[in-house]
Amino acid sequence: MGTIAAASTVPGVLISLPAGSLSDILGRRRVLLFSAVIFASAPFLYILIDSWWQLILVRFYHGFATAIFVPVARAAIAEMFPSSRGEKISTFTSATLVGRAVAPFLGGFILYMTVWNFRALYLAVGVAGITAFLITLVLLKEERLKEKPKTNLSSRSPRLMDGWGVIAANRGILAAGLVEASTRYSYGALEFFLVGYLKNVVMLDPLLIGVITGSQLVFIPLINPFMGRLSDRIGRRIPIILGLLIGAVSLSAIPFATCFPILLLISITYGLSYSMVTSAAPALVGDLAREDLYGAAMGFLAMIMDIGQMSGPIITGLILSVTVGYTDSFLSLGIILLGSCLIFAASTFSKSKPNEGKSQSSI
């Protein structure tokens, strides 16, 4: 089951950077339409499977949709809204979080109404995928996305690799990637192990556990656009540093809290810190990247984000397995955030006004 669950995250590590780079060369619209085709076709494949290895293959294929769509959409937003990219990218992120939060409830309702008919469920998901494809086809206008002229990909492959080298040589983008990876690492581990701590150590009832864990799902999408707008106004550096520090303190405090009100406050505070970091980091990458490399930069960010979120539960689980209790596991998450904060603060990021990043740190 763990392998099946992880199958959809692997494409994010493999394809996010190449997909972003291809969108720099071929144009955003073509690549986004390709991801929409996967969104529309993958749900129907679930209906045909009858073994676990087929499920792995389908989830692996399905994972390419998000792995392609997210970095390219971020690049398109950074391109279209240069003066408010923090707010716009954060609004986009909130929309994806809302969709992820609604999906389990809607899926559960469909299963309840159809008496556990999974084929009906995936038919509904397929209809949603086709709808998304049609919306993409209609709303993504070529003139808005600054489509590139058609080109022979093989003749442009050196540029593809050169773009990766330029991204890897930019210290600012690497530091932002480290921040994003450490934040997603901690979030992925917290999402996986917090329930166990609340159930086995604090011994809360399921309703209170749901309130604590669900508070983040509600709070983060609501606060994201405001945090993005804040970073547009005061710069990216301060929200990222404050967010990492608040997150480090919040996670380190979890194993020392045993009552519901304090744990709820910690959860909401951590959600605020997570929103501060994840709203500012992608916008910062947009500030630092050259315009013709927005896709490559956002692809790099998505790739390292997936590496962080995938490795968080694994490494934290290893720590939990060799130590007694949850204390060391949660403290390790706080240390990760604190370490990335120190590295980020010591980097060469300018402290000037927002949206001047391209002029001062252009790659």
C-alpha cells in the first residue's frame, strides 16, 4: 500500500524540472494542455485495473498530470503578474488545497450513495478531469501565455540543459529551494505522524484529533493569498525567515503539549508559518529567475519540494523507530526548519523592496 501511495509522487521528482524547461521552449499552453489530457484520461484507467501492479502503473501515470501542471502554471502566473506574483501564486496554491480538501468528502459521499461503487466514483473523477481539460482549452488563450513559435525540440535540447545549469548556479534559487524542501519535509512528516501522537500519547478522541489536524486544512488556504500579498509589499526575505522560525518553535513544542487548546493553538500557528514560507518562496524564485527560464525555475522548485515531502515521513519514521516516543521526531523537524532558516538568512539575498529581484539577482 505504501508503494502504491508513493507511485503518484515519483513523477514530481522525475518530470517537474524537464516539464518546466519544455514550457520555456514550447510555450506554457501546449504543456498545460498535455497535463490536462492526463488529468482527463487517467481516472478512467482505474476502472480497468484488477491487480496491485496495475494500480501502481496507473497512479504513476496520473502523477505526471500534477507534476507537469503545477510548475508550469506557476511559471505562467509569474509571467502574467510580475508586480503581484506572490499574491497570485498563493491564490493558485490555495485553490489546489481547497480541491484536495473537498475531494475526500465528495468521494466519500459518492461511495456512500452508490454503496461502495468505486467504478462510479472514478467515472465522476473522469468527468471532473474532462471538465478541467475543456476549461483549459477555452480559458488558456495563446496571447495571454505568450506562446513560443513552434520549434524542433531536438535542435533546442542544448538550451534545455543550459537552462538547468543556469538555475543550479544561482545561489538565491538554490536557497529558496532548500527552504521549500525543508518546509515540505516537515509538513509531510507532521501530516503523517501527528495523528499517532494525538491518539497514542495525548489520547484525544477522534473528534478532537480531527479538529486539530483539520484546522490547518482550513486555515492555510484562507491565509495564503494574504501572506502572498504581504510578501509583495515588504519583500520575500522577512516572511520566509519569520515563517521558518515560527514553524521551528511550533514543531518543537508539540511533544511538550498534552492538552487540546494548546495543541490546537500550535497547529494553527504552524499553519501560519507554513503559509508564510510557501507563499513567499515560489514568488522569490520568480523574482530571481530570468523571464525565459521561469518554467525551469518553477520546475526545479517543484522537484525539490516533492523530494522533501516524500523523504519527510520516511526519515522521521526512521527516527521514531530507533528512539523512545515522539519527542526526538518532532524536535528533528524543528531543527530542520531552524537549519534552513540559518542557511537562508546567511545567503546573499538582497533586503531591498519586493519585485526588484530580477534587477539585482537576475540569472
